[in-house]
Amino acid sequence: MNLLFAIDDNVSTQLMTCLYSIVQNTPGEKFDAYVIQKEPLKKTDQITAFCQKIGVDYHAIQVDPEVFKDAPITDRYPETIYYRLLAHQYLPADLHRILYLDVDILVLNSLNDLYELDMGDKLYAAASHSALTNNMTEQFNKLRLGNYEAESYYNSGVLLMNLDAIRQKVKPDEIFQYIKDNKLTLFLPDQDVLNALYGKDFIKIPDELYNYDARMSSLYTLIGNGAWNLDWVIDHTVILHFCGRDKPWKPDYTTRYSGLYKHYAHKTKLLIND
């Protein structure tokens, strides 16, 4: 199974925690982790050694630092968020499929069903959080981005990528021109670009399984008529995503799933120091 991440030195420990949760909960699978980075990570040796301990093949991929020099960047949205847009330019040509994951994620159950999804000629499979917002937000995003043919507005934190199709359709010049023309109106830059240009080429997957927003547990319980409670999440949710500014590795994070994250982080730390 091919996994893709895009990080800088600020979240290298979180990468290892995410990888540990994947290996623990998708047993019997061989993993190749491709990590796109602007420059070699300071913890490269530690990451490599950790991956060897858990049976993951680590592949560092360095990008040209000039490629995204004109893209809109903030403290919340660093340059690394754009790397997934052109990941196919850097990945080996013999890779046909890869699963991109943000590192603020825990994998709680097997990834196999998601990874083996029949994608046909679609570019991406991703979840939408539209059920957690409202129809007005969906319509606003379609109006703002002009992607009326898209079924929904997709979260880019979990992307199953059909690399063969992406290499045919996703062009750097088109992406850079869109960013240049719309940089003042991009709320969530890389996510907006993916939705605006390629939203009609997505397969929608259920967010309660594959991109559960940890901030919204009360809403999920309501939408699921009480069934999607904590026990249900532990048994069924595959990808638990800690969206937003508050992150579970911060000492003041105290939401429902903080203890769960700390468990995996602690196990990761023990392996790093072993």
C-alpha cells in the first residue's frame, strides 16, 4: 500500500504517530510511505529508523523550492499544503495509486477497503463534510469556485489518488494560473484549487468512515440518530481527522478523542526511544 504525506520539520513526530496507527490497525499489509518535503527533514534518521521498526519503507521526496514561490501562504496554510496538488510530478512513474493523508490523523481500522476502491477514470476519492454544515455552505462554495458540476465540496486531508488518470488531466500550468487569478478569494488554498478545477472528477466517500472530523462528535451522534457514538467510532471509523487549529498533541487539547491520540503518541514515543 502506497501512502503519501507532505510535511516540514514542525510535524515529523506527528507523521510517526500517524504511521504507527496505520500499521497497528491495517495488519498484514506492506507499506511504502512517500514523504514530500522542501528540504531534508532534521529527523530523517529518526524517521527512517522508526519506519524500519514498524515495517514501513520510507521514501523521502524533495521538491524544487521555487515551484510554489507565488502560491498564497500563511502560518495556518504553509507551502507543504500545495505539495499534494502536484505529487504525481514527483512520485515514481510506476506507481498507479496512492493514499494521501494529513498527519493530524489517526487510523483506527483497516485501510484496505478504501485503498481498493474501484475508481474507474475518476481522479480522486475523498469525503465531504457537507452534512456537518448546511446546504447554504455547499451552494456558496459552488458559487465561489464556479464548480457547479461537482457533487460536493471535498476535504483534501484524505485523498485516494488515481495516479494514471491524474497524470493525464492535472497540469501544473492550470493550477498555477488558477492560484494567480484567484489568490485573494482562496479560503482554504489547496482544497479550493482541487475542488474548483477537479471537483467533478471526485468519488465521494462517507466522512463518518473515512474522514471523521473529531471536532464534530456531537453532530455525528445527532446525524447518526445516536448510533455514531464513541464506541461506534472505535469499531467502525477508519480515519479520525483532527481538523482545525486545535491539535491533539498540544497540552491544552481536551476534546473527546484527546486520550485516544495521546495513547498512540505515547506508544510511538516508546518505539522512537527503544
